Amino acid sequence: MSTQPTLETARLRLRPYTEADIPELLPLIGTREVAATTLRIAHPYTEQDAKAFLQLAKDPDKLWLAITLRSDARQIGGIGLRVENQHQHAELGYWLGAPFWGHGYATEAAREILRYGFETLALHRIFASHFKHNPASGRVLKKIGMKYEGCQREHLLKWDRFVDSELYGILRREWEARE
């Protein structure tokens, strides 16, 4: 994955991040409610965190894209794949700013990332997990066709508390059968 793609859906444009995104990114990703639903988002989230993330996003084995509205180019979240070429699989991750929760944007973006992962990157499997206390994320994963694969009990440490991680996955042949 040498260059980061720009992908489009009916309502969204998924595009590479740039330094110019930082002022819009900080108030969205920086809220406690967003950080509480994810493993890798710090709280408080600083400009230094954003710059470090932009450096990380340049890793050729990672695909991290800003989720923006096609109507006005406003940034509403982020989505990505951490690809392991050796195993032909990737981990899906995403977040949305709280004002954009409940509008189907995460599902729409995740469907497009699955398509890209299977069609363009020729992946065999895509998987994702969510904190048990974030069932909305589980609903997104089910809507895009992922199967529930189990609960890793108290698997992750978030803010000095062990939390359960719910695991989902989809194989390319399952995705092809749905399409």
C-alpha cells in the first residue's frame, strides 16, 4: 500500500489525513466520550498526539483515512486498516466525533473499507473488536456482515480498568456472498 487512496460512498469521502486536518481533528477526537470507546485514542488528546498519529498514518502497512462529508468536506471521524501482509488479514478500526453518532456514517465508511480491503488489497480476512461497553460499535460490525467470534474477557486495560473485548471477523468469501 504505497499511496493512500481516496474512497467515496453516497454521503462520505474517505481521504488521507494532512497536517491541515489537525485543527478540525482535535475537538472531534479530543472528547472523553470518543476516547472512552477506543483503545488507542488518548485523553486529553493534544496537538502532539495528532502529529504523532499523522506520522504513524504514513506507515505502508496501515491505511488511516479521514472520514469527511461529501456535502461540505467537514471531517467527522477516521477509519483504517492495520494490514498484516504475511497473513493476508487486517484489523479494522474507526471512530466518529460524538455529534455524528447514530447517523449510519460508521456503517457506510466501514462497508467501503471492507470493499477496498477485499477487492484492492486482496485480503483474506478482516477483523475488528470493540469494548463490551460500546454495543453500538458491535451493531456496526454486524451490519457490515462480520460474525461474532467471541469475548476476550478483561483483555484490555483502559484508564486503569480491565475491559472485555468483543471480537468480530469476516472472510473474503463471506463478503463476496453478501455482495
